[in-house]
Amino acid sequence: MQDFRVTGPQSYRFFVHREQPAYRLVLRDDGKFPDGTSESQWQLTRMRDAGDVNADVRDEIEAKGYCMFAIGLTLDIIERTKPA
């Protein structure tokens, strides 16, 4: 039987970039904004409990301090980013 207990922070903040709304940023509730950006560039859109956040997102936040992604990507980007 798998153990689904969540360790670490219990909530995460989700932001949308104010000038480039396709970009999303996720931080732990107690996390700081990464170097190269500031809170004024982002709008808070929601808070989620850890159990409602994908494990890959939580892992990236644990490793880097944040997770960033873009909405609206197309499948052809997979082909363009494949190693040769």
C-alpha cells in the first residue's frame, strides 16, 4: 500500500504573470520569489493544499524553490525540443 502523506509545506501559491499571462509560477506558501523577478510582476490566482498539487510540481519547488510553466503550448514543441 502506498503512503500518500504529504511532508513539508501544506499550501502553495499559484501566480499568473501580469504582462505575459501564459506564464505561471508556483511557490510554497512560505517561499520567496526567485531572483530575476519580483512579486509586483505576478498576480496571485489561487492557493492550493499540498494534496491538490501535482507531485512533480512539489518536487521541482523543493529542488529549485519554484515551478514555472506556460499555458497554451502545442504538441509540436515536443518534437522541437527532443534531443537529436
